[in-house]
Amino acid sequence: MPTFGDGRRVVVVAGLRTAFAKAGTVLKPMSAIDLGRACVSELIERTNLDPAQLEAIVFGTVIPSILAPNIAREIALMPMLPKGVQAYSVSRACASANQAITDAADQIALGQADVVIAGGAESLSNIPILHARGFADALMAANRAKSLPQRLGAFSRVRPKDLRPIAPAIAEPSTGETMGESAEKMAKINHIPRDEQDQFALRSHRLAAAGTADGRLTAEIAPTYVSPRYETVITSDNGIREQTSYDQLAALKPVFDRTYGTVTAGNSSPLTDGGGAVLLMSESRARALGYAPLAVIRAYAYAALDPGEQLLQAPVLAAPVALKRAGLTLKDMDLIEMHEAFAAQVLSNLRGFESQQWAERAGMSAPLGEVDRTRLNVMGGSIAIGHPFGATGARILTTLCNELARRRGQFGLLTVCAAGGLGHAMVVERI
Ligand SMILES: CC(C)(COP(=O)(O)OP(=O)(O)OC[C@H]1O[C@@H](n2cnc3c(N)ncnc32)[C@H](O)[C@@H]1OP(=O)(O)O)[C@@H](O)C(=O)NCCC(=O)NCCS
């Protein structure tokens, strides 16, 4: 069966990210552009890439800067790069870095490029705050006014409610449901008890703490000097709680359904700042430049379902398609990296992998089967490490490729759920 990029195989040469920090903490002074530049510049340094070889940057972000919406181009314009690196930005909610990666891979597979950096960044510490329509209209009218009385008159129609700031909500525009409420709903539909969610969150922290202690996770992190003062450096993720216990997690109050809920701050991914990027090349160019690529992209898929149904369940529809396109089965996978928006979502996705009903919805005759937990998120996941929306896909792909190499595994699967009822899956093979 022909697989992705047959004839022009696309390889992952390397990946790198900033440390991930809880929003409002150490990375707060940095914009998403700063975070993107921090990881891309260090990725270029560490891979010794001649900047003249770089043809394009594709970057994802979920809440872009209104003043500089094409984050990819702003990154490409950093001083170390020639001005001729073309660049564009993408958005696919929490799968935005994945979209950037698959866009870049498509360009390479089609012969449009040979060397592309793809990734994403997010600063949830720096979200744009908007004005209500009434106040925005007054500001525009005052801007057009030709005299002071006209200018003052423009504000005369402003009412107190117009002064209310509007911040982006982590809620579905189509249903109004927040991500957390969706996770609650999924926990109920799929019968995911609170203790199972807390055990999964504990596992995420323990594995991430181990990966940090032994250097596997920190090897994927560019020490991040916090601009603009560069007085602070962060070298590891600050949301990982090595001391957390099941009892502490179990004691937390539910956040999104305070009466009957099971989803807490402990079993959810935290709001996070960070950036991540991967260097992709055609296999032939990578070899010609003397690189030893980590993995080849075998296949990928996107899927969608009704956001009013089970918002974060679409990886269950994407994974079978990606595996089928790769000509492989779940059993062939040595490692699986699944984005952890919420423990309830991961556990719902895993239940979905085993369900005949979901298999049929994905167009398959049989379920994927049970995921071997010893191969799943072996260095923890977004619950512990954090989840800068636009960047997570790059982190997951980097970890998957590096860990496949360490374990001398062959195949890896990654999945990401995203707002809008979207899901993504990718299959890679170590080479
Ligand atoms: C769940 C959420 C609302 C919690 O936000 P928050 O209240 O600011 O979270 P905090 O980190 O302050 O944690 C709240 C409390 O739980 C405690 N806590 C959190 N995780 C813990 C853990 N693993 N172990 C022990 N205690 C923990 C904190 O210490 C804090 O306690 P305190 O109030 O005594 O200080 C926020 O993280 C969120 O919105 N997450 C979901 C993001 C989302 O929707 N992402 C999209 C997914 S695709």
C-alpha cells in the first residue's frame, strides 16, 4: 500500500521546545512570538542547520496576537535567519502545531520544499482583551472626531456595561460549552469514575517527574531566557508536581460541575505558556546534509464530530484512519503519545478505541483494541507537563520520536483532540 510521501519521504530530523510554564508565572513577559523564536533559534543552533537551507516556517497558534497575526513570519524575521524564509500560520485549535507539521510535511511530500520548520506557540498569559461593541464604536468615533467637543461627545453614548472587557473563552462558539464541561459530559457518558481520573493524573505527574529527573524531558527543552530582561532562565516545566499524591488529588473539588462533577484542577491540563518546533526535511535532503533523521512520517489523519456530542472524542475517529493509511495496526505501535486535555478525555478516548460502535463510526469493521498502558505517554503528558494550546503537537511528536529512538522501537502513534470536535492522529516510523 502506498504510504505518505512515497518517493519523497518526509522525515523528522529533530524537535525542541521551550520549558512549559503555568500561565501567569515565569514566562508571562514573553509573547507567543518570543516563545516561538526561543525554540526555533535553539533548534537551528542544536541541529547546526545552515539558515540558508531553511525554506519555510509554518507555525500554529490558537489565540493569535491581533497586532501580529502571522506568528510564523514574525519568527522567520528574527535576526539569525535570511529574510527570504517564507512563512505562514495555521489554526486548528489544540492541534495547531500538528496542522503546521502536516502542512509542512505535505509541502515536502509534494516537492514544494525540502527543509521546513513547523511548530506552534501560545502565551495564555498574554491573551488579547477586547472592548464591548459600544465602547469600540465610541473609540472609533473619537478617533474620527475633528474637535474636542466631538471627541467627548463620542463617549456620551457609552454605558457602564460597554466598559466590560471581553476575553477569549475556552468555550465552543457553537454550543457555549466549555472544555471542562465537555470533559465532565464525556466522563458521565463513558462511565469514567473520579478515582480513575485521579490515578491517571497521578501517573502523568510521576512519569513526567521521572522524565525530568533523568534528563529525557529536559533534553527536549531549550533553556528559556525570559525576554526582555533575560535575567531569569527556565530549564524545566514548572507544572510537574513530583510530590503530588492520590490523596491530594482526590481531595480537590470539582471545578466545572461543582455538585456532581469529577473534573478537577488536578486531573485537567493547566493553562500554560510555551512553544515547540520540529525540523522536517525530505529524506533525500536530510541524508545529503548529513543528518541522521529520527523518524519518517508514515501517515496522518484528521477527523471531526458534532461539538455538542463528545467534544474531545474525535481522536477515536482519526487514529484508525491514520493506522489504516500507514498499513499498520495498534498492536504494531511501540509507543503511543496521546494529548491529555483532561484525564476524563484520555480515558474516554481509550474506551473508544475498544468500542465496536466507534470503530464503525470511523468506517472500520473492528475496534483498534486496548492500548498497552506501558506504551502510553511514557514521560507523562499535558496534565503534568502543561498544554500551551498551539505548541503541544510539536512537544508530542518530539517526545514520540526521541523515545522511539531510545527504546529502539519501530512505530509510534500520536493523537490530539481539539476544540470544534476535531481530532488528529499521526503514525511515525523510526529510521
Ligand atoms: C482546571 C482549571 C480551571 C484550574 O485552574 P486553577 O484553579 O487556576 O488551577 P490551580 O493550579 O490554581 O489549582 C487549583 C488548586 O488545585 C491544586 N492542585 C492542582 N493540581 C494539583 C495536583 N496535581 N496535586 C495537588 N494539588 C493540585 C492547586 O495547588 C490549587 O490549590 P490552592 O487553591 O490551594 O492553591 C484550569 O487549569 C483550566 O481551565 N484547565 C483546563 C484548560 C482547558 O480547557 N484546556 C483545553 C484542553 S484542550
